[in-house]
Amino acid sequence: MATSEILGLFTSPQQYQQNQLAQFQNRAAQEVQLNPFQQAALGARTAGYQLGQGIGGALGGQDPQLQKIAQRQQIIGMIDPNNPDSYVQAIEAALRGGDQEAAFLLRNEMMKVKQQAQESQLQGYKLTDYLTQRGAGMQAQGLTNMANELVGQLKNPDGTINEQVKAKLLSFPQGREAISAQAKVIPDLRRLGAAGTVEDDPFKIFTEDATIPESVKISARQYSDSFKKGTIDPEKVDGIVTKLAESTQRVQQFEQNQAQIKSNQALMDSYKQQGLQNSQAYLAIAQSNNSLAQQNAAFNRQMKLDEATRKQEEAQYKREEKANKPLRPDLAKDEEADYKTASEARNLATEAYGYVNSIKAGNIKFGLKDRASIAARSALGSNDPDVVARNDFERFKTRLVNESLRLNKGTQTEGDAQRSIKELQSAESEVDAAKAINTLAELNARKVSDAQTAIERRRINAGAKLPEVPIETLKFEPHTFTQQDVDSFLKNPKYPSGTIFVDPKGTRRVKP
């Protein structure tokens, strides 16, 4: 709105003429004494002045000041008090008309109006900020109340999870906080649900929602695929869903900040054109842009970190998926054969080691007289302990020979097995028999270890995961059968001090 200074400058022609007439009357009054006749004379002179003015205008002799006033009336009609830019046209018109005084006053008025508009706008920003903060606080409280209500609806009457309620809770921070406050209620409910109904894809709320940013959707799809393949630990699902929700908020806030920065920049550019870079409004907007830029920089760093983490997890899921991939049928068949070999070799070696201890204990007789007596009594069906022990040993010896040849056939240990078998078959003393059996026990124990090695090598070559429970290898305590064996054992650096061994009498001793 124009000030009194402008209104005083831009008087109307009627006001100017009235002022001129009043001045004429004042001068005339000073010239004569105002008696009745003089007053009548003054009236006649005034009428004459007015008539003169009218005639002068009709003849084209209008007062120059009156012309300037009429021109200014036209100029002021070009101004819109609500639009500071309309003053520009009025100033240009005054300059064209040679009215420097009017142009100067109009420019001053334009600057005042613009300053008032900027101050009003700044106050509007402050009011908006206050209302926004107040509204955000009210909204946050409302969301907290809603989250508390939803937590109470999370379980269905049958004990299963209400998936719609869960999705709502996980879609906003207050909901996730309410879930956390329930002592990890979601994992517990998931386990309950697993015993009843099958849980739907927990990442569907991100993959099917059109408002979710594309970068988050890509991550959600990959997590969804891994979840369906079973390569994601169900206990980790809630944490992943929470991270996706937080990423969604960051991306959306980042985009909103970018839009606000762009809008603020356009407003700042308009201020620059008006030469108002130092105004309070300009500085406030610049400060707001700087704050938004810093916030977006932090968002960018976090989003890059999230992306790096996602890629690492994706690579890990792929490795686990590849590792958990079933073996090819031919490889699975070979692995099954190795497990069978390991089991048979373990049982045979353990039983052979037991017979070594039994021979040392004197439970099996090897003397010529003892064998003759045992043979005679066995023929008569005797059940004497020494007869039963010798007969059991002979049956085991036959099985040990046959199984050892089969298990070691075509391997590096085949020759060792054949030599030990010959020694066992020709053995006539406890020492010879015990040594041969001990060697075969160690050879078959080695077959157990070889089977585990073959399984691991096969799985590594196929890119498969190693067995969670490996085959347990066999390790027997070293046996000595003569004093010479004992002396050799004690001198052998292969066996450190503290190693337990069995002496020729079957006693367990510790190497000093």
C-alpha cells in the first residue's frame, strides 16, 4: 500500500484546483477590507478567476502543474499495491514523462513494499516451521498410540500372527519400537506360526507397494528370493525388514529434501535478481538449504553403507545357496559309499584292537598243547572259556582277513594289508598274532580317515558345503609287544613325552 508521502505527491486535479482557488481567495482577502461591499467584490473576483481558468483551459492554455498532476494520476493507476513488480512500469512511465521526482519517490516506495513482503514471507516461514513441528509432534503421538493399539491385535485368537497388523507395525518407526518393547514378540510369534500356518513372504510389503523406492525394491526382491530358498535364517528376518523400512524412509526423505532444495534455490535466485542477497529471508533460506544438504549427505553415506552391506549379504546367501545345493547323483552315490566304507572300517578296526588287548591279557591260547587241547574239547562240544575264546578268535580272524582285503583293495594300503594277513595266518605265538592284528587295526583306522578326506575333497571340487558333522577319525594308543618294542618306542621322537602306550603285559603307561 502507498505511503502518505506518495499520496501527498499524487494529488488529484480537483484537489489542485481547490488548493489554487483557496490561495487566490487568501491573497484577495489580504488586499481588501472585508466589509459587505468588499465581500461582494471578492466573490466577483473569485468567479472571474474561475471563469478565467475555464477559458484558459478551453483555449489550450492549461496550467503545467495541472498537467503533471493528471499525468501522475495515470501513473499511480498502473500500480497494484499487492504486486511490488508493478512499480517498475510506473517508474518507467514517470521517466518517460520527465517527472524525475515521481520516479524517485516511486522507486523508494517499491523498495519499502518489497521489504514488507519479504518480512511477511519470513514470518510465514517461521509460522510454518512452528506449525510443522507442532503437527509433527501431534502426529508422532498419534502414531505411538496407534502402534500400542496394533500390538494388542498382533495375535489372532488361534495364536497365529495377523500378517496385516504386523505389516502395519513394521511400516513406521513407532510400530517397530512397539514391537521391540514386547521382548522380541515377532520372532516368538513366527515360531508359533511355523508350528501352525506357513508364514507368507515377509518382504512382500516392499516388493508390491508402488510407493517404495526402486532401490529398496531391488533389495527386497533379493531378500525375498533368498527367503523362499531357505537361505535366510528366520531369526534374522525381522532385522532385515526393519532395515528395509529405514532405508525406505531415508530414500523418501532424501527425495523430499532434494525437491525442497530445488524450490529454495529458485526462490534465492529471484532474490538475487532483486539484489536482496543480504536480506533475512535470503539468509534463512540459504541456511535451510545447507542443513538439508548436510542431512542428504548423511543419507547418502548411510545408503551406500546399506548397499555395501546388502551386497555382502547377497554374496553370502549365494555362497550358502551353492554350498547347500544337493550333490549330483553320481557324487552323492560315491559319498554314500565312502560313509559305508568308513563305518565298516571303524567297526573292524575297533574290534581288532579289542582282540589285541585280549591276546595280551592271555585270554586266547597259542601254545601247541593248548591248541591241541582246545581242538579236542571243541570237537566234543565243550563250552569252556578258553575253547569259546579261541573259536571266536578264529572266526574273527577269517572275517578280518576277508574284510581287510576288500576295504584296502586298489588302494595304497593293499600291499600292507596283504603282508599283515600273511603274518597273521602264519602266526603261532601271542606276540606274532597280536602284532599282525594291530597292524590291520591301524590300516583300517586309516581307511576311516581316508573316507573323510575323500568326502571333503569331492564337496570342495563341487562347490558344496562341507558336512556339518564330519566322520570321527580313529586314534589308538600305541601297542608294544616286546621289551625291544618298548625301548624303541621310548627313543622314538615321533611320540612326545606324556604319550600313553600299552606295554607287552597290556598295562597302560606314560612315556617319561
